[in-house]
Amino acid sequence: MTEDQKLGILDTIELRLTVEAGSSNITIRDLLKLNVGSVIELDTLAGEHLKIRANGTLILKGEVVSISETLGIRVTSIADADERACERG
């Protein structure tokens, strides 16, 4: 099998992309109080880039864009090895 054929096999593997806007720590008591219209404060500042992960690993950063009637993410940077390492703790 050639290198191109080996790489071609990878083309069909699906990854789950997730976009992280931020996080918050709350108590179970506060969680139970959440209702329609409740606001959860995140640890991310307005205008900060969103984190885009592939199978849980930070790979990109981006910003929200509107595409017709749906939302999308515009990639603004590629996470380097140092950023990925910091994300793992």
C-alpha cells in the first residue's frame, strides 16, 4: 500500500467537532433554579475567540458568524503545540 493510499484511508474517518464558548462553575442548588430566560455567566470575555476541539483536543480558535439563517464559526487561528499542552493542564 502506498503512502497516498494510507493517507486516503484517513479521509473517511469522522471526528466530532465541538465549539466551546466558555465555562462556569455553579452549585447544584443554583442549577436547579435555572429556568427559561436564566443567564449563566461564563468565564470568557465578550469578543474572545471560541475554542474548537476535535475529539476533545483543542485544534482551532474562531468566531461566530451568521450564514443565512444558521450560525457558523470562522476559523481565526490554529492552536499550536504549546496551546494544546496548556489545555491539557
